[in-house]
Amino acid sequence: MSWLQREAAEEQPPGQLWVHDLGGAGPSWRVQGVFELLANSPLGRWRWQLGEARSPALSLLEGRRRSAQLLVLVDEPSAGYTALMGVLQAAALLGNEPLAFLLDLSEDVARKMGAHIQTQAAALGLDHVHTVWVGEMEACAQQLGRTLLQMTGLRAAFLSGPLRLQVQAVLPGAGLAVRGELLQGSVAPGERVRLLPSGQVLVVRAVIGVGNSMPLCGDVVTLDLEGDAEVEPGDLISAANDPVESEDEFQVRLICDGRQTLSETADWQLCLGPAQRLRRVHVQELRADEQDPGRGLLARLRLDAPVAFEPSSALGPLRMFSLHEAASGRSVAAGMLVSPCRAASNIHRQAVSIDKQARAALKGQQPCVLWFTGLSGAGKSTIANLVEQRLHALGQHTYLLDGDNVRHGLNRDLGFSDAARAENIRRVAEVAKLMVDAGLIVLTAFISPFRAERDLARHLLAEGEFVEVFVDAPLAVAEQRDVKGLYRKARRGELKGFTGIDAPYEAPEHPELRLDTSRGTADMAADAVVALLLARGMLGAGDAATAASVRAAFAPVLHAPAAQAPQPRA
Ligand SMILES: Nc1ncnc2c1ncn2[C@@H]1O[C@H](COP(=O)(O)OS(=O)(=O)O)[C@@H](OP(=O)(O)O)[C@H]1O
Ligand SMILES: Nc1ncnc2c1ncn2[C@@H]1O[C@H](COP(=O)(O)OP(=O)(O)O)[C@@H](O)[C@H]1O
């Protein structure tokens, strides 16, 4: 057993139970007995924590932020139906969270109250509300254990989503190892993951979970990671090609402790998810929700650094936070991220009558992106240029986005770290998508060394709109060409992190076209690209006459033997 495995096994935490006590008098000795039995039960090592007596919304939100299962303790018949309603409304506010009520009441009162809870829950559209009666302690512990497993099981539904793991601890020792709760998806050795908010891409060397079984959502796992990155508790590890967003300014909904009044001028700290990492935050535009005063306050928050978030997610740790007074550390409110405040906030998508198809039809073409990827000097720019000339001559509307040029303008703030390259490609992909929406045939010529970012670009576009062209020249050939003298500099050690020398290039596995530029000429390669577009019916889509003239112009290429023109991969 490695030190990492030993450490992971020792620190495997039990399930967390967040208890909201409706009456406020604390759990009776019988309830404590039930919890005691549950803590040592084969149905899970549940550890309970009593939430502070505060508003139900605040309390439940705090529990979900910690990723705990929510349990409401009802121990007086007079706890009243209004209070119960408050809890159910809070659960609805949080978005149909699984919730259990533990009824420490006489049997007939418990039965009536249980029926009432279920009726009200159904009226509010809550599907996952359970009631458990505290009768005989052993039986109650068993029923509660099964209920909790069922509630946890709901979370296993998240297994199919993209990976989301919040880092709770960075383990000391050699290499980079982190521990955190698997919130969604799965993770396996060899996978590329993206650390957020930094955007760094790392490779998973080993996953140490519970025993030898595959870790499930809710499990705490330890990841042994390959790569160099600054990781802190609170960071999020996500699927490399399906990351969540990061932002530093949000519209939020706040639920305050009844005794507190918030002020915009005070110093606040925010804690997102269960990782307990506090961030300085500036509260702005604090106001009541006039349309729905019962749902707390609305505010705009600006953090000192971006955080990974997913307001639309059902995962509490990616959208629920607690707010603390900076001076005392006291928690004064809980809240939910509603949306990021980008420059374009308050702008809503509008159905437009002139859409991509209409624009493309006017141009008589089928918009797409020709994504050229390959080593520096492989021939991306040369070939993309020639292809654009050919398409232009055929009356097609094009635009060429070239690495060197974009880096002088839109992306002048980006260097060549993994994260900067990823952001470079993300922005280019977004721009290309807009241009496709405008009806253009877009050509991009970027090294784009990582598969994940190229996949991201592919997924931004509709089926068939992304044509990946692998401009494949062996490193030795590209290096010998050394168009800009950069390989020589890199070999002399004057240029660090140069692709192919000391920075990686991940060749496409299934490109639409592979061009071996060490064999054919640039002209032949350009013809092959046009031939592919023709073969796919992507040129001259507007009218039959254009289509015929395009085909006539490229007849020699279409019939060229394989030896002369590189052919698309099957
Ligand atoms: N460290 C390092 N690694 C690779 N390339 C470097 C580097 N530093 C500068 N250059 C020059 O930048 C061009 C590549 O920019 P890209 O935007 O295409 O790169 S990336 O794919 O986003 O990583 C590339 O131009 P091309 O040869 O046209 O690809 C290089 O001229
Ligand atoms: N078959 C070929 N395809 C493309 N370029 C070629 C080919 N054979 C030789 N070259 C030369 O290789 C160099 C490629 O440079 P460039 O297009 O700038 O590459 P990159 O896009 O990777 O930066 C050019 O000088 C070009 O003339």
C-alpha cells in the first residue's frame, strides 16, 4: 500500500447528515440513540451535525452547501403546520432537494403529520420527501438508514454527467495529490482533467477510492495527478472537455439569518461548497426581491478571484454558498448563485428571423469551420491560405483566423502555458462559431495542441460543421523548415515550452482529413481539402449552377489518384 493509499483509506469520511431541528430543543435521547445506531450501522457510517436554529431556508442551504443529506427533526406536535410549510418551501426554493423528516411523536400524530407533509410536498412539486417515525430505536435506525441510502442513491443519477470533483485537501508529499468529493461523473486513470478556475489541464495517474470498487458520486476520492499546477482547496476538477465556467461577479439570492441585517459597506467573506475556503467578497446592489419578498434578498457579488460555478446545476457545492463577517468569521447568510454578471447581463436571447440558414442561403453556401491543426511549421497557414484562395475564386464567402494574427489582437494577453493555449483555442472556437452563424466558411490555423480543446470547438458547432484537418509533418521535417527560427531557439534552450520540443502535441485520432505535408506539395494538400468539401456536398449548396461549376473546376482533383493527393481518412 502506497503512502497515498494508506492516507486515503484512513481518512475516508462517513456520510454527513445535516439536522434542522424544527422545535429548537435539540434531539431527544431517543433520537440521539437512533443516530448512535446509525453511526455504526452497515447502512452507512452516518455522522450527524445539528444546524444552528435559524430560518429553514438558511439551514437547509447550509446543509446542501456542505453536501450533506438533509434531515428535519419534528419533535413537538405544536411545531405547527406553518413551520413545516416553511421547510417545504425552502426545499422547493433549493430545487427539489431530497429531504427526510424524522417524526419524534406519538404514532398517531406522526401518521397524520406524515400524510400532511406528503400532501404539501406533492403540491409544491417535491418528489423526494421522506418521513420516518421514531418508534422502536433499532427499527427506526434501520428505516432511516435505508431512507438515507435512497436519498444518496438519487445522487448516483449524477454518475452519468461530466466529472465534477471539489478539492477539499491537497495532500503533502511527493507529486500532486488531492482529495475531494466526487460530485458528479466518474474518473479513471489516464484521463485528462481540467483544474478550475485556473484552467490547467492535468492527467490522472491513479484514483484511490473506497476499496477497489469504482468510486460513486458522494464518495471521497484521492487523485494522484501528473502535471504541474497550483491547487487549492475549493478548486474544482472537471472533465477536460466539459468544464464548468469560472467567474468573479454574480447575481445572487441571499437568505439572511433573521437577526442580521446586511450592509454593502461591511467586509464579507464567501465560502462556496463544502471546501471551507473563504474568499473576500464585495456585496453590491443589495435589495429586497419585490416580486417575491419571501425568497430573500437579491444582490450582486464581486469576488477577489474567479470561482468555478454552475448555477443551473443540481449540485449544491457548485451554486450554494455561505456568507461570513470578515472580522468575526461568523456566518450571517447563505445564498445561491443565480447567474454570472458578464458585460452582457440583462440581455436575453431573442428568437431572430434571419438565422444561420437564411444568411448561408443568401451566400449560396454551407457554413463550416475548417480546423487546421499541427506542429509549428507543419504547413497550416500555407495550406489554409491556398484553400481560402480557391474557395474565394469559387465565389464562396470565407474568413481565415490565423494563430499569429489573432495573437496580435483578440488574444494578445495570452502566452503559451497550457491554460493560455486552452483559452486561446476557446476564444477562437467561439469566434469561429459566430462566423459560422454569419454564414461563412471559416478556416482556422492554430497549433491547437490539445485534443480536449479541439473537441470543445467541435461541440460548439452543429453536426458536420466542424472539419478537422490534421496537417501532419514529422517533427524532423517541421524543424528542418524552421520558418521562424523558433525550433533553433527552442533547441538552444532560449525558448521554453515550444510545441514538439518541450511542450506536448496531441495528434488528432479521427480527423476528417489528414495531410502528410512531408510527401505532397502545399497545392495538392489544398486541393484535397476542397475535394473533401465537394465530396461532402458542402460547396455550391445554394444553387445547382454554382454546384456544377465548382465540380467542373475541381474535376481533376476529384479524380486524382491517391498517390498525388492525400486522401481523407475513412
Ligand atoms: N512556445 C511556443 N510554442 C508554439 N508556438 C510558439 C511558441 N512561442 C511562439 N510560438 C509561435 O506562435 C505560433 C503558435 O500559436 P498558436 O496560437 O497557433 O498556438 S496554440 O495552438 O494556441 O498553442 C507558432 O506559429 P505557427 O508555426 O504558425 O504555428 C509560433 O510561431
Ligand atoms: N506540403 C506542404 N504543405 C505546406 N507547407 C509546406 C509544404 N511543403 C513545404 N512547405 C513549407 O513549409 C512551411 C510551412 O509554414 P507555415 O505554413 O507557416 O506552417 P504553420 O502553419 O505550421 O505555421 C512553409 O514555408 C511552406 O512553404
